[in-house]
Amino acid sequence: MPVQDPVLRNDWIAACRAADVQERPVQVTVLGERVVVYRNAEGVHTFKDLCIHRGAALSLGCVRDGNLVCPYHAWEYDSSGACVKIPQLPPGQPIPGKARALPYACEERYGFIWINLGNNRPDAIPLPEFADASFRNVIWGPQQVEAKPPRIIENFLDVGHLAFVHEGYLGVSTHPEIGDYRVLKDGNGIRSEEISIFQPDPDGSGQAKHVYYTYEILSPLSVKFTKRDRETENLMSILLTVLPVDAASSIAFGVMSFNYETGMADEEIVRFQDMIFAQDKPIVENQKPEDLPLDLQVELSLRCDRVSIAYRQFLAERGVTLGTA
């Protein structure tokens, strides 16, 4: 069933990895809508995954001469969604004007295919690392999560759990304290000041030390943190973006960016992130209520929760309804 959240339907949503869209069409579900993604010489295109003739899934078809071909009766649709061939019609008989697929706005960016169900083109979220030659970018995901996007995203923004859920990797329970910091809201968006975090081995040297996290809220479904080592000025950032599959389940994607040599292959970096995310999943999938409370009196917050508080206020100001209460 389609999810009727006007804010999210009019925003860009990362639907799949760009590398997964090759010769054959791909089916994705975005806010309960079945969508077909395909590639031709003009680029990437997305339609409602439905042939107007008898309701077949266009994603089960193929791409022929740049056209998307329905698997049921071989009707062909061009990049605009217009039907350009109906094999069953006698020669010379015109194709009915109603014979069209419903297109959605889409863009290929940051290693993903972004879809806008409202068919508008809002500004893209910024990710300057992706175009910066000094950074190495690694695509992460997809990761299926039986939770709603706001809970997944707030967990990513939660600095207080690192010493416990990710002990030995991103923190240690003997150093759980989080110093106070401010959240800044200006023309550059919403971001935290640097937050000092004690980690057991943040750079692979075996030396425990403090590193400094900055969190950014980019959109209702996309957030980012940057980790800075003040001794080396090494920077590592992760963009997290979440696809709302339907009203209750999600898929998480990410871009991990490094301005230094990690000593790890892409596959090793992805495996490490998979392991970290696997530690978070049971927490997020079992939180109650499933909907993120936007009333700040419902749950008890601390000063170290300033970023998640800012995210809840951001969702309330935008009017996001999916996954909020």
C-alpha cells in the first residue's frame, strides 16, 4: 500500500545502487510504490512498475533498442514513458494516446539512483567528498532493516551508544562520558560542533585516543558524520541514507569517504561496516514505540542527545509523518 507522506514523496530517495542497474531492469519499492529502474544510452529512467495494458510488472521485461519492453505482450515504452510499439496492432493503426508508463524523476548521484515520486527536482543533498580527488569513496549497502527510517537515522546520530553497543571498536565502556557541545543551525544546514570520543584504535596503530565527530542533518532521510584525527588531520565520513520500502521496513545505504590510506580493500571496509551495523540492528528493530516521538517530553534526553533532539525538531518542522509520533 502506498505511503502517503507528502514531504518524503517530494524529496529525493536513494532507491538502489547505481552499479545494480545494468542491462536488465530492476524493481525497487519506494514508499510502498513498486518502481522499475532501467538504463539506456540516455541514462537512467524510472517508471511506475506497471504496464497500462494488463498490469504486468515492467521490471520483468527487458531493454531493447533503448525502450523498456513489457514481458507480457511486448509493448515498448521510450524514455519519456510513451508507448512506441504495440505488436498486436494492425499496420498503420495509431497507438492510443493513453498508452503510457508513469515516469518518476530520477538522478544518478553518489553511486545511487535517487527517485522523486512527486516528479519535482529539489536540491540534491551535498556530499563534497564524492567529487574531491583527495577522498576515496566506498559504497555500502543495501542493508534490510525491519524498522522505520527515523529510528534508524537517530541511532546513527546517537553518540552515547558507541562505548557500549560498539565496545572495542568505536568506544570503550570505561570512557563513556560525552562532553557538552552545541548544534548549529545556519545557512550551511544543521550540524554539531566537534564531539570528543575516546576510541580504542581509531587509526589502526593500536593506540587508543580521542577523535572528534561532527554530525550533519542533510534531509529527513540522509545524515552524515565526519571523524577527524587532530594529530594527523585524517578525515573519515559516512553518509547514511535510508530507503522507506513501506510503512514498516527500510533499506539502509551509505557512502564511506577517506582522505588517507586505510590499508584495507573496499570489500574489507564494507565487511567492517556490515559488522558495526549488525550490532545496531537488534537495538533499532526492537525499540518502542516504533514511531519516533517528536514530543520531547515523551522520552528522557541528556545533553549528549542534542543532535537527535535537533533531528526530531527538524522532522517536526518539515512535517514528516512516516515513522513519527
